[in-house]
Amino acid sequence: MTRSKAIDELAAGPRTPAAVDAFLASRSFPIVDGATITFVYRGDADVVHLRHWVYGLPSSQSLARVDGTNLWYLTLDLPAGSRVEYKFEIVRGGQGTWLEDPLNPNRARDPFGANSVAHGTGYQVPEWVRPDPEATPGTVDEVVFEGPTFGRRGVAIYVPARFRRTRRYPLLVVHDGHDYLRYASLKTILDNLIHRREIPELVVALTSSPDRLVEYAADARHARYLTDELVPNLEKTLPLEGRPQGRCLMGASFGAVASLTTAWQRPGFYGRLLLQSGSFAFTDIGDRNHRGPLFDPIVRFVNQYRAYPIAVAQKVYVSVGMYESLIYENRSLVPMLSGTGMDVRYVEARDGHNWENWRDRLRDALAWLFPGPLLLVYE
């Protein structure tokens, strides 16, 4: 097994508890050295596994123990700019327990809990995801919308700090919007980008579904709910542009599918799409995809779209992580979208299927779809 220089130095020493204490106190973890990363765990165990979400590598890899100590390590290649989420599985007496890395303070949270985060050489958390004390914050209010398709639903509405009813604003509709607020710093990013004039002032509708794996999977009811009910209601009650170029659908994973399928069912109504790590499963033979029955409606839609691609919007931003299994599907979709005449921007990142990957792409995506005064002048 390859191991880092730091582990070699520890193994060459006295390997006493005091030496291990000094080793742990003198470094930050995981140990990143150029294009390699070394994961380290200290504790009594029968086996320690690294559990990660990098598609293409074994999802479970065993750490080795430094002889004479209770220190475990694993060294892997990690390309520059990478961001990887992981946990340790600690096996004792045949029972495995998953836990976050006790030596690493970096955490990413999602609806299922938290993961430890490893940053490769050159990766930095974007400074524009943190609150800027000079940016006047917009407001988010929860409202209840009632429509014939799904009945009563809560929708959060973001309005910019200088909101005026005498102006007209573009509308951004965000699938899983409440999760984008919680896990992808969306409100802070909107406040910062508007303050910097990188995007115009926007009104944002943050939607969520109690049954997203059904509703977002190419369900015609969802397109009807958004296009015939929610958006027209918002355009009646708020000062919105009410034009295709002023309407954008956005989502990640199944939310990206919901965005594309809604625009496909109402071509030309939405002028902008932001699709992140879309679950665009398809088949080349037959109609069953290995991802399971939840994907069957998506497979039918994507197969149909691949056979008869049409322009559904004016501009489409697509992003995906290199370390997620969906990269093949997203790469395959982009030439078809471009071939219809739509203006498409495609971005890959050394990251996985997670909220902070989607967060890190938002500045580039929003500023390209809705360039603010600063970018309209200087780009």
C-alpha cells in the first residue's frame, strides 16, 4: 500500500502513544500532499474502512494499521481541485459503525445528516458563499399557495433588499428550494451576487414536494402545477417580467429532471434552465434502466427526448460532478440540447452528487443565465 511521507516518518520512530499524540497534534487531517491524500483514524478496531462517494473507485477501502499503534491510514490519489465527502466505518466484533472523521473539522450537511469533507490541493470554499457584511440581505417569507393540482402547499418567496413594486423582476423557480436554502447557502449567494451586481435583482420561488421522487420524475401534474397555477399566480401578485427570458427553472438530481420535463411540456414558456447533476437515466436497448423502478418514468422521457430533441428554452446551464455516476448521462444529454439551437453551457467539477457541489456552481450559473449590470458591461 502506498503511504505518505508523514506516515513513513511515524512508522520509523518509536511508535509510542506519545509519538502518535505528537504526530496528530502537528498536522491537519486528512493529509494532503500534492496529488495524494492520506486519511487517518486513531482508535481500537478490528478493521477500519473508508466509505466515500467517488464513482469509479471501490466505495469501501480498508485502512492499514501502523504496527504497534492504534493509528490507521490510507493514501489515495486525489487530483487538484477535488472535493470529496466521506465517512469511516469502524468494525469491532463483526459490527460496523459509520462515523465522521474525528480528526477533520470540515463537514457537509444534507437531509440525511453530515459527512466529513476532504479538500484536494487548490480547492477553496468560495468566499461568496459566506455572508458579506456589506450586502444588504433580502427577505424570505413562507406563503401558502393553493391550486387544483396539489391543493395547499408552502412556497418560500425570496425578494431582494431593494424590492420595489414599481419595478419588474425576473423569476427563478427552485425545485427543492428549502434544501437549497439549508444546504447550499442559496439566500446568502443571492444576497452577495445581487450586491456585487453580478446578477440582477431577482424574485425567487422556493418550492418543495412531499413526494418528490414521484412528482419530479417527469410527472405531467408537476408541469401543470408550475406553469398553469404557481407561476401565473406569482405574476399576478408580484411585479414580475412575465416573459420567457425572465423565467428560469432550476433544480438538482430529480429536481433537474423536473425542470427539463416541465420546460419540455411547455416549450418556450421558460427561457432559462439551470440543471445540476440531473438524474437523466436512459436506455439504448429496451426500456428498463439499472437504477430501478423509480427511474422508469424518467427513462421513458429521456428516451423520447433523445429520439426527438426540441428546443425548450433559450439558455441552459448544465453542471455535474466528475465523481458521480450520473456524469455519463449528463455528458450524453449536452450535445442533444446544443443541437436544438439552445445556448448551452456545460460545467464539470471534481466533486460528487451533493449540495456543496451544487452550491459551488451557482455563481457561474446564475451570472451566465442572468448577467447583472457588472457582467453586461465587462464581459
